[in-house]
Amino acid sequence: MHYEAGAKFEMFNHRMRLAASVFDTNYDNYQDAAFVGGQRTISKAKQAHLKGAELEGALKISDRLTTDVAVSYADLVYEKNTHGQCYPGRASDSTTTPGACDLSGEHPVNAPKWKTHMGLQYDQPIGWGDFFARADWSWTSEYNTSFSADPRLKQDAYNWLNLRTGTRWGKYELALWADNLTNETVVNLDPVVTLYAAPTDGSYQSLLQNPRSYGVTFRVNY
């Protein structure tokens, strides 16, 4: 059951756009994809609750320069999950499923509360087409990286910066780009190697986002 309310605005002779919304969602039998021992599986929580808000906007600063921003708050919590994974070292405490753990009140994996983004775009006509340059910065708050809500496995809040510049002419585009310019080490998931691992087995594997990357892209648009 999902409830949402929002509004959109245009101002300053259509040079500025804003959109805002708030939402509240209740899930029954919430399903989450889990990665355990090299295999994908499905975990299910009896009830989960999501509440939050979003704000996004764009502003044409000049004929050549535009910016866009976005901020989102999303608080996703297991309200009732009595058959979750137990992280290594945690004894089973589920009242309904032997060998499982009660994750009620915990946040699902990879579910940060806060995300922000800001982009800046510059466009300039040139003799044979258009020159463009763009910078994108984002910030993400901390989140769980394990399906078992292991308090030892969390990704700290981090910044992410991408740059892109190039030229377009006709149906062609040539761009130079750099992603994760500050070379942040960011963990998406820290799955345990075995399901309901024994207390003596603390093995897990980290699945990371890409490190700093550079490249050249040539694109033809048909």
C-alpha cells in the first residue's frame, strides 16, 4: 500500500523547475534478493515499511550553463522479519524459524537513508557542432552491506564525482570522461560465503563499485 503526495513548479519564465514529494509505503511479504555462497537467493520479510521525501530541481543559469539538484530521504525498515540470516558469531534467536535470526527493526542491505546529487552542464556552439562539459557530484549516507545486518559491515558515507567533456556534430559524439575521480572505495554488498555460517566461520566477500576510471567514448546516434 503506497501513499504519495507531491507538487511541481516552474518559475522565472520557465528557467527554474522544482518538484517535491513525500511518500509512505507498507509492504507485506517484502522480498529482497540475497547473495550467499556465490549464489543468488530470495529472502522474505513478513512486513517492511518505507517512508521518505524527494526534492529535485533544475535551473538555467545562463544560455550556456544549467544546473540540476536532487535530494532524497528514504527510511526502509523491516517491521517484522523473523527468518533472516544470522551473521557469523550471532546465535539464532528467531521464534519461528530454527537457525534464523530476528531482523525486525533493521534496515535492508544497501538502503542508505540519504542521497544527494548536483550536476553542472555547459554547452557552447562551435564551428562544426557543439562543445559540452559536465560535472556530477553525489553524496550517499552510510548503509548496511550485509544481508544479515552485521554491525561490523557498513559502508560509510561517501562522495562520488564524475566529469565528462566532448563535442557533438550531426549524429556523432566524442567524449572524454572520468568516473569516481576521487577514487573512493565503495562496498555494495558483503555477503557471507555460507548460509547461516557457523560461529567460527567469519568469511565474507566484498562486491565493490568501480575504482577511478577514465575513458574515451565515440557514439553514433541513428
